[in-house]
Amino acid sequence: MTVQDKLQRRGPRRLLALDGGGVRGVLTIEVLAEIERMLQQALGRDDSFTLAEYFDYIGGTSTGAIIATCLSLGMRVARIRELYHECARQMLVRSGIRHRFQYKYVATYLDTLLERELGRETTLGSDRLQTLLLLVLRNASTDSAWPLSNNPLAKYNSGEAGTSNLTLPLWQLVRASCAAPTYFPPEVIKSDGQQFVFVDGGVTVYNNPAFLLFLMATVEPYRLCWPASRDAMLLVSVGTGHTPSANENLRPQEMNLLFNAASVPSALISSAMQEQDFLCRTFGECLVGDEVDSEVGTMRGARGPIPAKLFTYLRYNADLSRAGLDRLGLTDIDPRTVQPLDAVEHLDHLQRIGRRVATQVKLPDFGGFVT
């Protein structure tokens, strides 16, 4: 199928949103593998079936942008798994002393990998993409979030603004979405004669892009205007694990500049992720998802500010704390080994966690969206 086919297709709309989280994307991949297997069987398809055939719009941030793009290009999940397991260690090559205080890893291999797998000449508007695709970046030059999509109707894609984002190199946009500050150098992209410096989309409120994806599919200025109701739209959201780090012994005097420099960015990203999830559960009919917090619970069956729910919502994620791993029956995994974004030495543990989360994938939750 092509993007035009997706735009012209009738029937319920199916959206997939993928969080950022570095090599913890391995966790996401295992959940997607089970969704692919389940849908392939339910639809009576053979091993050529891909999630691009099922979902209409796929969005991702950072590592989620890599996976989302690969899916939109029609890759099987098994191939994406191979890429992560084969290339994760090679992508994390330490930078030299000259750049050590700017970023931990050089981006040479990541650049080469993305060019090879996505195609150096492939643009955001390429007809190789089989679904609508959303990539979340942060434009450091303009100090703003840049959610870019290949929606041909959008203002900055249609040509009416005098330029089109559809001509931008796809691999470079994905690379920009992965340019996590302190981990990788930023990515410089030229657009309409201007040069912009981009960093990881996770450094916005959209590290979890689920509610943003819903808005871009329904809000009038984006010009898709897909119908919104619990029967007309399915939104599947997959996380890379959240890492609560409660410290009951924390003392006020410990909260110095170094403490805040290390903890505040991750705290803001975690809060933003939770807010996107909470918004989806408030305005959508949540069928799958762990507790948001101890007060609101899972929001399953709970009312929001409007009487009718706007979509059906499924959220798959893992709590990577000690208590969370114990609930998954993974008492042998040390949470400290799987929480870092660059936990390349523990991909096998992340894969095990992902497979435990994947047991939550059930065909009845997909309901009337499996046709």
C-alpha cells in the first residue's frame, strides 16, 4: 500500500505510537513482534504480513522514530530486532577526548546504518513509505518541538508555504530525532535555505508521542480530520519502560547543582510521558495499561470531561523498578542494569522484559479493528 491508499481507505483508523528510550527500544520490539504475530494469525496472512499493512499512521520519537520508520517502510519486526541486536554495540562508540564533554558517542556508525537501511536518497515524501509517518524532533535553533509527518495535505508539505518538508532526507530526520543531548552530537539539516540544529525529540513533551499522534490525525489544521470515536479509531501506544527512582532517604542538602543537573531532565521527560498517557486514558477508552498513579489507577471505565470517548486506547509498557520487575516475575534482573538508555550489555534482559509485557497483547482488546 501507499500513503495515498491509506488516505483513501475507508473504515476505522488504526494508529501506532512508539516512545523514545535508547536501546530500551528492544523492549518495544518484543511487544510489536507479538502484535504482528497475533494480527497475522487473526487475519489469515502468511509471513509476508507487516504492521504497515494494518496501521494507517505510525509515530515515534528517538529510538521510536527508528522503529516507526522501519515499520512504515514495510519491514517485518524480526528484521528490526536483528538490526538492534547486531548494531547496538557498534552504534555506541565512545567519542574522543576532544568531544568527551559534548557527547559520549560518535554518530558515524549510526549515520551509516540509517543511510543503508532507509536509503540515502529516500525522502520524507518517498512512495517507499507505506503509512503516514510522524517523527518528533526538537529544533534547537528555534527552541521548539518539530513534529514532522509525510501527510501530503499538511501546510508545510503541500507546497503552499513555498517549501515542502517532504523533500528532506528521511535518514537525516530519523538521525535528528535520535540525537540525545550528551549521548550523540546534534544533527544539522538545511531547509528552505536555512540551517537548523536538531536534537532528540525526547527533549520535548513528546518522548511519548501518543496523544500528539491522535491530534495530528484529527485536528482540522493538519487536514486529515479523521473521525474520532471509540469505534472509529484505535490508538496503540508502546513504551520503552519507565524508571521511577524514589529515594525516601533523600535530604534537602543533597539537592545541589550537580544533583539537579543529573535528575531534572529525566524527571521532566518522565512527567511528560505520564501526561501523554494520562491524556490518552482520559479522552480515550483505555482497555490495556498499568496504573498511571495510585489515585487515578488505570482509568479503565473511568469518565473524563466529555461524555463520549474519542478512541480506543491500548498502552503497553514496563515498570523498570525493583518492584515492577518483581511483578513481571523477573526477580533475577537488576533494575540498575536495564534502566540506562545505553544498556547495550543487557539487551537479553530487555528482550525478556519485552516478552513479559507482550503477554498482555490479547486479540479481544483489538475488537472490531481486526478486519
